Amino acid sequence: MSEPQPPETEPKTAARVWNHAPALPIRNSAVFVWPPQPGAALRRIVLRWVSLTPAAVLLVTAVLVWAFLQPAAETTAHLAPRWILGVWLRNLGLMALFAGGLHLWLHDRQGQGNRLRYDARPMQRGNAAFSFRDQVRDNVFWTLASGVTFWTLFEVAYLWGAANGVFPTFALADNWHWALLWLLVLPLFTSAHFYWVHRLLHWPPLYRRVHALHHRSVNVGPWSGLSMHPVESALYLSAPLIHMIVPSHPLIFLLHMYLKAIGPAFSHAGFQAVLTGDTDDAGRVIDAGDFHHQLHHRYYECNYGTTEVPWDHWFGTFHDGSEEATQRIRARRKRMHVD
């Protein structure tokens, strides 16, 4: 396998590798542990949607967009440039709000310095590997040109199909229990989709031609999340297309798409949390980064999925942040190169 590898030293502890690391080792969701922990599992499921998490913020965003900014079904039933342009501009605005806002506070203004920042190295400039020789400009360009474009195409297709009865939908008032079931299923389905699409993207031919664009951001920022080759954007953002087959509601589709399209701005933020105070716990606004995925960008051949479902644990690709895991992943990577 001819994937580019980041420069590495031989660290002995997480403190020597990272500016900040969460409590280690990383653990998977309590939903998938043995023996079962029903209390912890229920707490994990409920807090995802009712506490100040990225998922909860995106749920509120989806509700507001659906209530106040969504074109009527009578409008979306007919493909027309005006409403399609409106959806595209709305999506550009949402991406600018979340990815741009996080970048402005965390990286541009450095509002909390390096507190809770995983990798203290600055974004790269003058590197010919990046479009415009600048990591941030590269990430912004590919996020908007590729990511937001496919996000909008899929959303327009769904809105048109739902309005014309091509895709199965249900009314929220009479089927609220199905909507709640979707909230339970979304993290599980999204985790499975992400893991297997991600493994496919690490197949050497696809990696070199497609996924390498995303991986050139070793030290990630909010704009890195959706910075993808068009082929990867199409594959990665295809998860919400399940709503074209399984009965759902446009609000659930919006939430699913926002988790996929806007969620990476949080998971790639590079910081454990957004702070407004002077200490690691003062003024904590929202948990942001995802150390599990940060490890993937550092070591490549690990943590292809999420902690919601332990796919990486089941298939031997889990990196829990420990030095032992680092050595195991390095040995695995050497075997892959030899093979």
C-alpha cells in the first residue's frame, strides 16, 4: 500500500504525542458492552439528544430549518432553479455558520489558545500538497465545491421525491413513535455506513485517487471535515439516501443530512471542547472534537468508524489512544505494506 505517512517519532506516552488527550484508553459506547449496562446505555442515548452536544445542536437546527426555511411541498414538487438555488445558499450559510464559526474562534482568533487542543501545530501554509498551497483555503474550497454541492443535490432529490410521493414519508403528528425510533437508529446506521464506506476508501486505488485529498490534512480543523474529493463526497453523504427507501419524514432526513454534512465540522475541530473561560473547565460551551477520529488522521490504518458501534474493535482496527495500540497499528501497517 502506498499511502503517504505522517512524520512520526517514537513516543512513550500520550502526553509526548498530543498537546491534549482525553482520559485514556478511549472506550466504545456503553450500548455495546458485555455484560450489558442498561443504565449507562440509556444515559448515552438520551444525553445525545437532550444535552449540549453537536447532535442536539444539529437536531435544533433541523427543526428550525424545517419550520421556517423549508420550501413548501407544492414548491419542491417541481424542479425549478429558484428554490434549488435557495437550498444551496441555505446550505452554504449553514456550513459557514458552523465550520466558519468554529474555525474563527478556535483557530483564527485563537479564543482559547491551545487549551484542550489535540495537536498544537498550526495549519499548514506554503505546502504544495494543498490547493492554493494553503491548508485552510484548500479545506474551504473542497468543502464548499464538493461537499456542499453533493449535500444539496441529495437534499433536492429527496425533497422532490417526497413531495411527489416517490419516496415513502409519514406525518409526524400520527407517527411520533416512528420518529423517536429513527433517533435511536440514526447513530447505529450512520456508524455502520461510515465504517464500511471508509474501509472502501482506504482500498489503495481509491485512496490514492480519492481519499488522499481528505487525508492530507493530518492536523485537522473544522473546515477539514467535509473537505473531500467529489467521489468521496458522493459516497460519504449517501447515508441519508436510506430515507428514499425506508418511510421517514423530511425533518428526519434534514437531521440525518446535517449530522453527516455539518457534524464533521465538530468532529474535526481539533479541540476537545469550545471554551469561553480561562481554564479547561471554565465556560465550556460544547464538546467539539473527536479524539477517536483524530487518531485516525494521525495513524491512518485505524478507527475507521465511530465509538457508537464497535466496528473497529470487532475487526481489529481499534486504537484506544494508548502506546500499546500505537505499536499494534504500526505493526499492522508494516504487514499491509509487505503484503
